[in-house]
Amino acid sequence: MPCVIASTSLPETAWARTVRDLAGGWAQRQLWAHLGWQDIRQRYRRSVLGPLWITISMAVTAVALGILYAGLFGNPLETQLPYILVGFIVWGFISGCINEGSEVFVANEGLIKQLPAPLSVHVYRLVWRQTLFFLHNLVVYVVMLAIFPQPLTWRSLTALVALALLMVNGVWVSLLFGIVSTRFRDLVPISQSIVQLMFFMTPIVWIYGDLLNSSNPTVAERARIAEFNPFLHFLEIIRAPLLGQDQHWRHWAVVLAITVVGWALTLVAMRKYRSRVAYWV
Amino acid sequence: MVSIRTVDATVDFPIFDAKSRSLKKTVLGMVGGNIDSESKVPVINALRDITVDINHGDRVGLVGHNGAGKSTLLRLLSGIYEPTSGTSEVRGRVAPVFDLGVGMDPEISGLENIIIRGLFLGMTRKQMVARIDDIADFTELGDFLRMPLRTYSTGMRVRLALGVVTSIDPEILLLDEGIGAVDAAFLEKARGRLSDLVDRAGLLVFASHSDEFLEQLCTTAIWMEHGRIKEQGPLSAVLRHYKGLPEPAEPAP
């Protein structure tokens, strides 16, 4: 039960409290920006290379899998490797937001019960941390550009807009999944399994365009099912510009629609259940 | 204006055991229907009918036995728990001092922890950097401040936490006792700083079992029993009733 506001002096509605949570959390960006960065340093404390390990492990994975799948699919390495690399970097951000998002409030139980901070602080911290991971991985992309130059144009800058959209979506995903899975703990393993599965269903290692244009009509037909996969569209809007490829506007349309619907759902969930999170953790 | 106002506020904790918290049970419950008491989540009534009106300048002590609801009430007054029924309105920046360890990271240095702790309490980085020398002096930790917090003893951690907490300017200060594990000389020093802090704070609520501390810091008191307010009033009267002491004799003529 959300709290019933019946006070006579300046009643604050549940909507106002929701907005105040989001805005108040944003106002504390010094705190979550610091903590997000701290989380990354923490993971690599006492290692000589520190957060550079993020970059290195991404490079190793992308090169190894790039070579493997270029061989398996018979694709040229200069096509397969950049494709896999960008796919991995973006997927890392998406899966991080979902997997850590579903645990965000449970993991911060101590802070939530001891300090009256807006819940959104924990979510902004998470998305910021994932963004920092993303930026570390982007170093590999820049190195890759030197080895396999991509036909980048001014339009490639739309990747920045796409990244911003990914972050905006990361916030609602973490808020919504965080609230629901704090109440129903089973959703954590469920969503983790689904994310694992979606990794294979989403064109990250396999090249979507190749399957669509496959000479085998059955394969081409089946590949179209991927359009129903929301992750495909999130991936396309950022991967295409980073690889200097053309993209269809429908991917942007789908992403924008998901952004609006997702935020609407999240705001409703927050209005109703935000105040319960402290009771549930 | 700094104030805390609650009207008939209730805090009920649902206790989800492993079964009732799972989605499976909820889904099955929806399909099957007709599960009576078993499907209900047991609830702990932590606070009942809490009506308080605390304003700028008030110094409120909180007394009661263990489990009477003192800590939960502090969390209600801080805005961490919004009441399950009734209302609560907290106006002002809250500095809760419940658990000195929370928000402290053992892997980073004392200095970094000072900054983070301050940010958690609503200060800006700039404000904390300005205070860091003062805090360092107070804690007497010297070069240890550059060491990771995990190398600190419990007492040293308490010093650090107290140093930060007593350096801020809170509008609403909520203190839960548990400020132990410090040596006597240091505690004397901390007392001075604590009462300075209380003087700076717009409003204080302090939960303690120590009469001496309560008398030093508070003027009024709330007596909690079984999650309800048993009595509110001037500190001396509430303390007397709480202890079951007789009314003071009429002053001799």
C-alpha cells in the first residue's frame, strides 16, 4: 500500500514524490558519479594495470571470437571482427544494466535502510558504472579502427545519440527490474537466464544482414523473426554508425517507442511501489 | 522551516519467507485462487498510531526498551520508511547517524571515505575538502588516513565516522546510540563536538539508553512501548515515568 496523503498542509502526491526521487537523485550526481567510478577502481584495486584490464579482456575476447567466427561462417576477418567487437561492447552495456539492475536495490540494502537517499541514486550509479565500462571498451574500438578502417562519415556521430538513448533506457530498466525483483527474488535468476539466451538470439556474433540475404530462402525467412527482438534495434542504432553502415529508420522508431513505453511503465511502478522498496529489501 | 510531522503513521513490515516471496506462489495463487491464510504474508506491526510534531529548535530524546520501536521510529522520521498508513512529512535535510559503518568502503583510504561519507550526508565535494583538515585533526589518525580502512581497528573506524558526522551542518539530526568502542579520553572530546553539532542542528531526535547523555542533549522526550508512543513530554517527567520513579517531593519550604 502506498502511503495515503491526507495532510492539510501542502499535500505531496505520490507523483510528486516519484518526480522528486528522480530529480533528487540527479542532483546528487557528485555522489553517484564518484561511487560509479569507485566501483570500477575497486574491482581492479591492487592490480598493476587497473581498469585497463576491462579493455584488455574485451580485446582478447573480440579478437579470439572474431577469428573463430570468421573461420566458421567463412566471412572475411575485416568484416567479422569489427562486427563482433562492437556487438560485444554494446551487449556488455545492455546485459550489465539488466542483470545488475535486477539486483540494484537488494545489493544496496544497507544504504537504503540507513540513509534517506532517493532510490534513483543507486540506479544512476549503476548506469554510470556501465557507461564507464563502455568507454573503457571503446578504446579497443579505436585501436580496431586503425587496423580495420571503417567508412565513417559525419553520420557516424549518431552513435552518440544512440549511446544516450541506451543510457536513458538503462535507467528505466534498472528502476523497473530493480523494484519488481526486490519483491519477487526469483526474477533475478529468470532475467539472467533470459539475458544469456538473448545473447545468442541477437545478432552479435552472427551477421544479421548476411542471414537476411542468405541464398537459402528458409534461413532468410527465419532471420526475419529477429525483428521481434528488441535488442536487435538497440544494437543496430549504435553499431551501424560505428561501422559506417547505413541503417533503417525503423530501428530508431522501435527504440524510441520502447523508451517511451518503458518509462511510462516505470513511472507507474515507481508511483505505486517506490516507497515499498525500503520495506522489501 | 525545518519540521517533522506525522499523523497516525503506521509502519508494517511484510515478512516474506522463501515461499511466499516467489513468483511461483503468486502465479499459482492467481490461477488456483482460494488460498486463505496460507497465501497471506505475515506482517509485523512495527509502529502504530504515531503522531508527532517536531519543530525547529526541538531536542527530543527517545526512550524505550529494546524492540520498542525506537530505531524504526527514527527511520520513519528520517523518511527512509514512508508510513503504510497515515502520513508523514519531513522538511529539511536529514542527517541520520544510525550505523557508523554504512557507506564506508574498507578497501579505500580513510581520506576517501571521509569524502564519500560526506557526500552521502548531502554535502558537496567542495565542502568536504574544506573540512578534511579539521576532521583529520579530530580523528588523530595522522598518516593512517592514507591507509585503506580495512587496516583500521574498530575504535579507529568509529573515530573516523564520528569525525565526519560531527563536521557537517544538518538541518535534522537523527542520532541512534551505539557510539561505543572508543576510548574514554576520545569520547570526552567527541561529546564536546557532538553537543556543538546538536547546537548547529535545527532539530534533534536522539535514541539512547543513557540518562546522562539524554539530559545533556535533550529537553523533551518520547517514550516508545510495543511500537506505540506511550508518553510525550518534558524529558524529566518522561524519564521518571519510564523508570517508574516516584514523583519528586514538593520542595521543602
